[in-house]
Amino acid sequence: MGSSSRCTVIVPTYNRRRLLELTLDSLAAQDLPRDRFEVMVVDDGSTDDTAALVREFEDRLDLRYFYQPDEGYRVAEARNTGIRHATGEICVFVDSGVLLHSGSLSAHVAGHEASAEPLALNGYVYCFNLDNEDAQRIREVVDVEDVDASIGHLARTRAWPDVREPFYERYSDDFGHLPAPWLMYWTCHASALTEQVREVGMYDERLRQWGGEDLDLAYRLHRAGARFAVSREASSIHYPHEKNHDDNTRFALENYRYIAEKYGTPILQLLVEQPAIRFSNFNQVIEERGLPRCADYLTAR
């Protein structure tokens, strides 16, 4: 992959007009030249005039808009639409309401170009929260008109770091050596090679409720030889929005059951063990129990 690599930014959305606007604003401010990236907004049936908002950015971004009817939660299908139409060598997955530092896309491209093997790269996400906790305080601190300055402030004060920070500190920013590195690949802000994402089958469209579709993709990227890491230069802010934590937890567990049954390995069975194992402790449990790595287990069967 040469120095002229392009990336395709895929942004699924559903009735998040204002959050999408913030994300598109941050993409329009990237230091990566405009001809080096494209943006795919894939609308999962919004009724809030999202299409009109997207049109406002057509003179600022190489932008394409796709609409699919509202037939329930279909974020996996939305992302697949973007992947199918991608012309960039790198797919960067970004959720509505994620505000990227102006150097984020350049950092994703640099990370992939510097890697001798396929890379599954996390962006660093400040202010991510599971139940919208601290939402008001975060809104008071974050200046949406100056994302770079806000990220600089968050970095200096160590306020609301990426919730995966303890994991990164424990295992390093390059954690592909672990038996289950895919647990930390969350496509609110992450990237992978377009060709490899297509080769492993993209997102599983049978996952029709919140949670786990990114882990399912990441698991297959892992099995296909992708190396997992985080780029702190590809930094971003997860701007607060309303969530239903109880529903999300229930939906995610149902999806984990599906994923565990789908692959049938001892490591995947840990997803549904009760009491639930914290993702940050997952790899420690694997090592303590001496569980075989998935490839070894399947080869021995």
C-alpha cells in the first residue's frame, strides 16, 4: 500500500441529525487532503431530515448518501452498504456523534501504511460512557467548534479517557499477541483494510439489535491474521447522547449467545458465562484456565 492510500469513512445513522452534523463537521476539518478520503453516510430509515443535512456537506466532503427503509435495527447492513461501495483501501468506521481530531484520518492511514501485516486499528475515544453518565459535564467541557482543543484539554487533564485505557496500560497499545484481542475492537471509531473486511464476510446482518456486531467482525479479522492495535493520534470524542443501558445490556447478551453458538469455541463461550466476565479481564481468564486458542481448538477437533 503506497503513500497515496485512500480511506473510506463509513457513518451509519438513524435519527441523529445533530450528532451526525457534529461528526461531518469534524470530517470536513481533517488534515488529510480531500481527495484522499470519501465519506459514506448510510441512513437506517431516519425521519428527521437527515438527507437534507447531508446535502449541506456535499461541497465540503467527497460524500455519498445511502438510505435504507426503517425495518428495525440494521446497523450491520448499513455498514455493509458502505463497505460494498468503498473505493478506499482502508475502511474507517465512525458512529454518528463521534468527533474526530483533525489528524485522525491521517493517523489511520499512517498506521496501516506502516504495518507489514493487515491491521485492525482502534481510534482513541474520549468520553465514551455506557449509560450516558456525566453527559452534562462532558457537554460543558467539550467545545464542538474546536474539537482539537477539546481533545488537547482532555488529554492534559486526563478527563474521561478511553474506557479501554486500563486494558491498553496492561497489555500495551499493540495487543495483537493476546488470544482475544478482538474484544476491544469497537467500530464507533476503528479501521481495517477494505479488502480483508470483504474477504471475511463483512458484518453479520443477522445481528439485528444493539451490541456485538463489531466483535463478530473483529473475531473474523483476528482469525484471518489481522494485528490489533490502538492509535492515540487517531483520537476522538464520543459526544453524549441518550441511551437505554438496560436494554442495550440485554440485547448485547442475546447477540453474544448467537456469536458463541456460531463459532463454538471455548474462548467464545466465555461471552455468555455468568456472572459476566469483564472484557478487560477476558484474556487473563483465558490464560488462567489454559483455554486453547480458537485456531488450535478447531484444528484439534
